[in-house]
Amino acid sequence: MGKRSNFERNERDYYRTPEEALIPLLPHIDYITFNFIEPCAGDGTLTSLLLKYTDGKCLYQSDIEPQESNILRKNVLDIEDKPDYYITNPPWDRSILHPMIFHLTSLKPTWLLFDADWMHTRQSAIFQKMLKKVVSIGRIKWIKDSKGTGKDNCCWYLFDEKFDGTTEFYGRVE
């Protein structure tokens, strides 16, 4: 899953979020108790992990193609609710990702998990003023029974439309 992978990608970039991808984010969530919405929930794995490790409250989970019956069918660009955060592992396709960043960030601060190289590209320039935090998590094993990790390093990105300062960067901690 990425530019250097030699296998067929899952439709709509549907990959479950592994626990190891969430752990580095936990110290960076500003609230002990917070409300969140997971707008690209897939099968709900990320929400389950967030509820396992925090006192957060999920207002709802949604996805354009839900993988479980308890997840709402909703296009992320139709969301208008305002939780404390949006937290999701979105599709990495830039034609989907970039409108999602603009839309969700216009509503509330948004944590998104995707490839680390993105922040070093020209296409990311228009988003830099909204980029409050970057939490590097390195390479993740996206496919449970595969032999190795993904070939792209990943980060959690916190976008906040009201932010206009210096981005905080946090390296991977082992």
C-alpha cells in the first residue's frame, strides 16, 4: 500500500488500523475525556482501539462503504457535526484525502493517519498553515498475516483551521 508496493491495493484503501499505529498518538490527544467521530471507520477497528485506551466517547462511526452494521453509511464530505476531534485512518488517494482535510478541518481539529512523505511534497504546501502536530510512527504492518511492514513511513497529522503557528514534530519512540 504505497508507491513502492508491488501488490494490488485494497479498494478505497481499506486497511484496518493496527494497534501499533494508534499507540504513538495517545499522548497527543489533548483531552482525558473527549468526543470524537471516526468518518472513515471501515470495520470500526480504530474506534475500538481508541475506546480501549482512552476515556473518549465516539459520537458515531461512518464510512462511505461500512464493513459492519453498526457503522453509518455516510460520505465524509457530508459530515457537519462538531465533536472535539475527528480521528481517522483515511484513504491515501490525494483526490479524496485533500478535500477531506479541508472539509473536516473547517469543522474541528482533525487527526489523520497517512504517509510521512506527503509533508515533503509541493502538494502539502496549502495545508501547512493548518498543520499543528506531526507524530511520526514509522512503518506499520497493515496486513496482519503478511511477512513484513508496509514500505512507507507513516505519521499522524493534526490539522486545525484555527492554528497558524509553528508545527510541532514528534519522532517515533521505541
